[in-house]
Amino acid sequence: MSVALAKKYAPYTDELFKAESKISLVTNTDFDWSGARTVLVWKISTSALNDYKRNVSEDDDPVLSRFGSITDLNAQTEEMLLKKDRSFIFNVDKLDTNETAGQLEAGKCLARELREVVVPEVDAYTYGVMAAGAGNTAYGVLDADGVYAAILAGSETLDDAEVPDTERVLIVCPAVYTLLKKMKQFDSTDVGAELRKLGVVGIIDGMAVVKVPSARLPKDLGFMIAHPAATVAPVKLDDYGVHPDTVLSSGSIVTGRICYDAFVLENKADGIYVHMNCEEPESNGE
């Protein structure tokens, strides 16, 4: 004779681990998209220095001024059009909420959707835009002996491009972070509690080190040095709601919409340096 054993459901949901977003450390929201889908920014050229002509003779070109030839400055615009307009919708039935001891509850489900779906997508897209728009990209498999020199080479590239020393951030994947922890130059002690809450795990060459899951970074990206002034990451709309007792269901309809994008400013592309943790792909000769 078989015995039917009782089953008991604990009032607990086994949530997935998901990292917090850290893109606010490497991007900015300096522009306002209110009332518009596109923002245009100006790029203005400059004039070269000339040798001032203090003494003018009859043989000199009368058209030229003592300051040099007169030219107009070039003014062009850079267009930033928001392309990402994403949404979700799902239903949470009243009986489902009741019979799962409140675990399937609309507010909790919305928070889970943001944490496990929305934030990872926005992060991955933004890091992808940054890597694609980087002013400089290096290649080479990183190891414990060469990773520090590779990072210094990136810092030197930004120095030569006159990128400000302050606010630079070093983004690393977990595999490269493991290599960093073996270095004596890696300082994880001089990081305050507030920076740790933002995701900073150490300091190298004066740069805050931020560890980002590989799934949110482009394939084979080892590390990226970025100044936040280089990338604009607007979120024009993030609208989330729980709609109880609608005519569509006996329960709550949960909706969400986010309109966002990321742009690397053309004149600031040198503020991003990427090192791909792989050999440089061969050119197809085109």
C-alpha cells in the first residue's frame, strides 16, 4: 500500500543573482530630450596659429592681413536620435497570488522584471555602443604578466589624447579582474563605502576599477578605459505600472516601457580605450 506524502511550499522564491547597473559611472546625461526625439550638438572647428607679420612691404599680398589669411570656421552638427523604445506586459492572476503564498505578487514581479530583464539589456547595449565607438582598440590575450602593462598602455593613449586624468574608469570582465587581484599594483583597500556601493572594487593608475559581468560586455572584451564625458546615455522615458482589476483580467496587468539610447560623442571618442582579450582578427584585404 502506497502512502501519499504531504508536500509543503515555503513562502520563498529562489531569485536569480543579478548585478546592479554601473553604467552611471562611465556615462553622462548632459543633454535634455524633453519634447524631442533627436538632439543636435555643434562641432566647431578652430583656426591655426600664424606668424604675425609686423612689417609689411609693397611686395606682400595686399589681401593678407598682418594676422594671416582670413578663413571661416567650420560649424557642423552631430545628430543623436533615440532608437530604443522597448516595452513589456504580463498578467498576475489573483488566484495565483493567493495560492503561491503571495510570492507571485505584481509589485515583486515588476521589480524582478526590471532587475533581470530591463537593466541587463540597457547595460549590454550601452557597453556595446561604447566599445564600437571607442577611439582606440587594442588586441592581445591578457595574462598575469602582461595585464598591467596593457592597462598602462591604455592610460598612455588617453594621456596623449589629452583626456582629463580625473574620473577615468577601468571596466574589467571577471576573468581580467582575477588577473588584477594577483598584481601587487592593485589597490583594493583605498575604496570608500560609497564607491563600493557604486561597484568600484579597486584603484589602478588612479582609475576606479569596476567589474562588469561578461554577459553585459561585448564578446572577448578584456577591459575598457572610459571617461564619462565621452558617452551620453539618455533615458527619455521609463514608465512602469501595475493596473489592478481591469476588464482584461481578474488580477493585475503589469506594463513597462523604456525609451533609451547611448551615443559616443565624435570629438570625445578618444576618451574610450578598449582592449580585446583575443588576437587581432585578420583583415579581409578590402
